[in-house]
Amino acid sequence: MFQIRNIYASWTGWCLVLGMISSAISVFPQRQSNVVFIMVDDMGWNDVSFHGSDQILTPNIDALAYQSVILQQYYSEAICTPARTALLTGKYPMRLGMHGQPLLNSEDRGIPLTERLLPSYMKELGYSTHLVGKWHVGMSREEYLPTSRGYDTHYGMRGGYVDYYTYNKVETWPSGRQMFGLDLYDDATPQDSEQRYIVDALTDKAVKIIRYHNSSQPLFLHITHNAPHAGNDGGALQPPLFSTVKHTHIANSNRRLFAEIVTHIDRSVGKVVRALAEKQILDDTIIIFASDNGAPTVGELRNWGVNLPFRGKKYTPWEGGVRVPAFIFHSTFRPRVWQGLMHISDWLPTLTAAAGGKVPTAIDGVNQWDPIVQDGESKRKEVLIALEDSSTNAWAAYRAGDYKIVVGNVTGVSNGYYGADFMINKRNPPDYYPALRSCDVARSFESMGMFLDFEEVRLMRRQATLKQEDPVRDTTPCLPTTTRGCLYNVRRDPSESHDLWARAGKIATLLTSRLRGLWASQRRRGPANLNAQADPANFNYVWSPWIIQPKDNNTRDVLRVKPLDKKQTENINFSLNFNQRKTGNKNTTVAAVINCDGTTGLRNFLCILKSVF
């Protein structure tokens, strides 16, 4: 019996060892996978159908999601420039002065040149690196541009948004001055002769890069659509021309036009996946899909996207502004809905680890590769969700565990629930499952022997549909002030409708203390450095870098054009003054009852927090 037990123990030990080896091989592939990162612009939680809505069908996006790990607790930033900064640097934007208001094309600012960006890490690991689409993290100097920051090529826009047909960006200063010009480049060449719908132009370029890629080298393809972001004031909603407007089941006319744009994005995703399949590299490609922030349902540059059941919209600290659709695919993943906490800054260390590189330190991003692959617990326990620190509004949102606080002055920010009337259908929408079965992505997977199991699809879709477990709804939604914040258990109360500040004072105190320490570490932006020399009229109506960095020891920058006369020159502050009066260790945006300096170590903080929970 003793000998039998030893044999059994020996076999058990070998099984454990083999299991560990097998797990290690699955987590760290022997060869580098290609990476295709698709980021859409201003798409809300309710603008994809894998979250449970049948109003706007997104069969290609959904079919890809159902073969992926859906990231149910994924946070981005509240607005464009900060989101892209966090993705590319692995750091909270407030550490680099890239938080708050997005960059204007005429603003001399960008991700600091001291920062190393994601494509640079991938390039060092042997990847061919390409950006197709929107940049929006610096364009005043050549040094800020994508091909100076790690991308081999860039085809797309350098600024925040463009007209879908003319590729022009119209920029209006607070003084009322307007500038306008082309913002579409193929590397350094303006695309004056481009005539395609912008979504098609970007898709065709991405497909071409895939088709002509040398498969002996791993590919990093970053596709950043400008859609469904609104266009210029003269055409906020710009669906494809020369086609009838469909989606006749949608009652709201503007929502119908928005649906046409989303449908075109969905087809773009299908074409990209089909190109990967035809290239025979789909089975060894990591594909990420995510929105940069929530939809601007109402207000400036609205696009009629919907974030419900979340509260708020783009550029707010509420879930509707920062919690967005996202998933990650690889053919070896077991499809599922992952509930781990994740932030957009996590992509840099996660993808670096997936590619076999050394994960950088001194960043805010967390390597989530193992938890995603193995369905483990998230390595992230906290996240600074958003921070705005201007003279008009100063607010921040922070989450630890299941709890989230919002503190500060949100006066004038959209703090309600928007878009319920846009979700009204006047007749039944199209059938969901036939559209899913016949889309490009489903057919591409079938060519690889991967078939959608519709029982599993139904299960994943139910799991990806938000559930409001907390039945209590405040009569008046909480609005934070400079002395009192709002506290929510967002896992049970994702709609942020039941404030716990008064009932869970100790949790509120702990979270506010930690947030205060993070807030104090920000790099202040200062006034926006707008310059009339950026006017595209100086460059034949093309948005171009207008500052040259001298190569000699002269520290003064050189303007590319002859100075305008004094009446034409305007160096003014943007509408928000980001200079704050320093108050020592005091921070007037947090609860006055908190008396701490925010220096408590994160480990101690989380231990205390866990004991409270």
C-alpha cells in the first residue's frame, strides 16, 4: 500500500509539474503574436449590441467579442487626449500635464518627449509598427508626431476630429477667431486628393498594411477611428453618402444617422478581421477593441450615442464618461466575461508582457496578461478614474475595490442620465442571431474551424448585460461639493443612483485620503498655449507643425512662418484657466473632515480598506 501511495504521489507530482509547464506555455507563447488594437472614438456602452441592446446591431464587433475576453470592468479616461496619453505611456495623464481639456490643433503641447511610448516598446521587440487614424497627443512640432514616437508609418489625423468628407478641422478660439484646414496625412504628405469616406479610407489603409505585411516579423497595427465622434459644427452627424438611411425601426432621426455611422464601423472591423484571416495570421493575432471614452449624448460635439444605464457622458467623472466597451481576443483564449478591474494605462505593460518584453516600472499601468489568460483576479485594486483641476471645475473620481467616490465641483458638468428617448424603437429591430451568423467575422472564424455556439453566445450576452443589484434609488441624485463627495458601490450600483457617503463614512474617509494623495502628485497644465502662427492659412490651409526645435545649443524655438503683424497675433488662454492658487497641503476639493496628507502607503491603505469592506 505504501508503494502504491508513493507511485500515486509521484504521478500526482508529475501531473502538477506538467500542468504548470502547460500553463506557462499558454501564458507566454513561444513566438510573438501580432497585435491589432482598434480604438473607436466616443462610442457609448449602449452603442454595441453585445451589451444586450438590439437597437443598433454590431454583428462583426459582437462575433469577435464572443470569441474574446469581454472586459466588463474596464475604465478609460473621460476625454480624448487623456485616454490616448494613458494608453501610450502607461501613466495617469495628470502626471504628465495631459489631463483635462483635450488638445486643440493650435496648441503647443504634447506628450512630453521624455516619455517612451507603447509603439517604441513594440518596435524594440521586433515589431513592425503602424498607426492608422487619430493621434491627438501633439502636433505643433515634428518631434511630437507619431513617426517620431515609435511608429514606422502613420496614415490619418493628427488632431482631435475632422469632417468625414473633406478631412478639414474647423477650430474656434474663445475669442471667436476661426481657423480651418486639412488634417489628413500619409506620414508627412497631406492627402489633398483623398475622396473616400473617412472610415473607408482608414479601413482600406489598415487592410493594405495587413496584406503587404512581411509575416516573418510580428505586426503591431494601431487603428484609431475618428468615428463615431461628431464632425464640425456644420455636419455633426455624417453617415456615408450615396446610400439610403436604414435603421428605420429607430424613432429618433438623429439616432438613426448615428446608427449608420456605427454600422459602418462594424463593417470596418469585419474587413480587418477578414484580411487577417486571408493573410492566415488571425489565429496568432491579439485583437483589442475599445472606445476611448463614453459618448457625448448631449452638449457640445454631441453625437447621439448612449451610455445608459450609466450616469453622465463624455468629459464627466460618472461611469457613462469613463466605463466603455472593451474586449481582447486571441484564438487560444477561452471566451468569457471577465470581471477584473482594468484601466486603459494597463495596455502598455500587458502588451509588452504578451510580446515577451520586460515590463517597465515607474508607471501606473498594471500587467494584466496572466489574469486575462488564466481567468484570474485582476492585479489592479484601485484606479484613478478621472481628474479635472481647473479654475472653473475641479473634480476627481477614484475607485478601490467595489467602491467609487466622486469629489469636487461638478457645476455645469452633465451629471444626469441621458438618451432614454433615443433608445425608443417605433417597430421591431432586425433579428439579432441571423445577422451575427452571416457577418464577415463569423465567416472568418469558420474558415479557422471556430464556430459560434449560440447557447454560449446567449450566456455571454446575458453576462455582459449590466445588472442593477442595489434596488435603492435616491430621490435626488448626489452631486459632490468641495466639502462632501458621493460614494457608490459600483459593482452593485453601476448606475450610481444610491449614495453611501453618509452611511459608510469610514470607507469615504479612506478613499478620499488616497485620492487626495494622488491628486497632489499631478503636474499642472497651466494655460493653454494657443498660437496664431498655427493657422493653416499660413500653410496653404493644411494643419502643420509650426515650431522647429533648433539642433544647436540655442534653446529658443523657431517659428516656421514669418511672424504675423501684432493685430493678427493672439496668444491667449483657453476657456479654462488651469493655474490653481497653491494652498500648501490643503485641497479644497475634498471633504473638509479629512485631515491627512495622503502619504499613506498603498499597501497599508488597501489592507485597511479590505478590513472595512
